[in-house]
Amino acid sequence: MHPKAAAESIGYVTPTTPAAEGLAPALARNIEALVERRKRDAKAASLEQRAAAAISSFAGSMIFVYIHLVIFGAWIGLNLGIVTFIKPFDPSLVILAMFASVEAIFLSTFVLINQNRMAAEDDARADLDLQVSLLNEHETTKLIKLVEEIAKRLDVNTEADEELKELKRDVAPEAVLDKIEEVGERATRN
């Protein structure tokens, strides 16, 4: 099988394989990599994490609301005496309130477990974004230096020479983070 056909048959887009219409091959590869990473992370989740995610997902659906409307509505209707041939078993609705409270405790716990997992994923994505941004900044700085050297050799003067001095400096991420922290602390004190 031809390598290009093999790559297409398994869904990968290579630099020589045309991407979907409107997508650059690199972008299509990145999308595929992200989807594969999410699938791998989902498979790596513990049983408890998957259960919490499933319960949170179900609790956030309209089916969950409809089921509760039917159950709670029937419970209230039966205990208010609307159905006369069934004797009320919770006339003060205390048992219903207790069930609802216990359910709320467990649901909020499942939602918090799911949010913690999602926050960890968000932190990992933020770290990746920071790394890519720092790499981009470093590459841009190198390109500015290269273009400046080319301009000097071609004896091209630009009005941006003073601005170039600042742009050629690499960003020190720890200095930026320290400054953000310092400004945040000052704002908190005021």
C-alpha cells in the first residue's frame, strides 16, 4: 500500500496528504492529535472519575429534570391526597425533603470530583499554551535578530531601530510571573 494511502486509511493527515477543505495539513494534524489525546486521557481515567463524569453528565441533562418532575410530582400528589385511593405515606413531605437533601449532597460531590478533574486538564492545557507561547516568543526574537542582520548587510535603515532593541530581548518567564505576582499583591493590599 502506498504510504499516502496508508496514512489516509487510518485517518492521519501528513504534510503530503491534503487536509480537509479549508484546513492546513498542520492544523488538521494538530486537531487529530488533540482528539487522540482526549481519547487517551478518557481511557486513562479511573473508574471513580468515569463514574463521577457520567453521573455529572446525566445530572446536567433535561432527562434528569423530567424524571425528577415526574417522581417529585407523583410523590407530592400522592401525599397531598390528590389520589384518593392511596393513603398518604409522607403527608408532611419530610421523607421527600430528606431524599432530596441526600441526593443533593451526592450530586454536588460528583460534580466537584468532575470539576477537579477538568481543572487539572485545564491546568495542563494552560501549561502547554505557556510553553508554546514561550517557544513562539523565542523564535520570533531569533527571527527579528536574523532580519536585522539581513537589513544591516543590505544597508537598509529602518525607523524601528530603537524598538528592535526591545523586541530582540528574550522574555524571561520567571520575571514576568514575578511581576504579575507583585502587581497582584499590591492590588490586594490597596
